[in-house]
Amino acid sequence: MRHFDVKALVFAGVFIALTILLTYVFSIQTPFVRISFGFLPIAVYATMFGPFRAALMAAAADILGTVIFMSGAYFPGFTLSALLSGLIYGYFLHGHELTWQRIIIPFGLIFLTIDLGLNTLWLSLLYHKAVWAFFLSRFLKGALCLPINIALFGMVWRPLACLLPRFH
């Protein structure tokens, strides 16, 4: 069984570039909160190619984006978060009929465990501040963006599913 065929590799390159652009270039960035659409290419790629390929693609996008755009030191915790997000999206979205309930589950899970949990912990470790110093602003941002992210994924995926061949 080939884990990375040519089609998956080409799509990975395109989606890595899209992830980097939407995360670092076309985003609103503060030291503690980033508002971006970088989740979208990861979720779409995960839906197309599954959890393991999406995890590798998301981790590669995080590493490359950090090397290219960040002026500070690389922090591997965020790469772990990206990898886990790719796994979660792929596990819930790949190979399933995508109902709104099926879409809401991974987005909510990533919000609670990765965005509020791990990423808040990584920021706390990185900036040497208490977790609670970051938690409220990250919760408010996530609570506002979560329904938008879910709706945006649904609006992007449904037309793509009709245009793209099956990837199962």
C-alpha cells in the first residue's frame, strides 16, 4: 500500500502553501491570538486524504511557515498541535458522509483540546506566564470564530466534493 502516491504528494505541496499563506500572510496576529483561515486547507486535505497524511501535511506546513515567517525561535509544541489537528480532522471527516453534525465534532474537539488546551499551554511555556493569562482571550476568540470556521468549511467543501474525484 502506497502511503504517499504522486497525487497526494502534489496536493500536499499545494495545501502546505495554502496553509502557510492563510496562517502567516493573510491573518490578524497578536502575540497571543491569531485569527486566520489556516485551518481550512488542513481540514480539506484531511477530508480528501485521511488522518495520517493530513497530520504530516499540517506538521510540514507549521515547520515551513515558522522557518519562513517567524522571527523568534521555533517551538515544537505548535507543530505537535498542528499534527494532532490533522489527525483529528482526518479521523472524523475522511471517508464519511459529511453532515453538519459530522463536521461540528472535529472542529469542536480541536477548539477544546488543541486551541484552548495545548496551544494555551505552549504559549504559557513560551512566554512564562500563567495559563489563565491567555485562556480568556483565546476562549473568546475561539467561541466567536468556531461557528464561522464550521460554516466556512461546509461552504468550501460541498462544492469541492462535486468537482474533485473520490480520494478514499
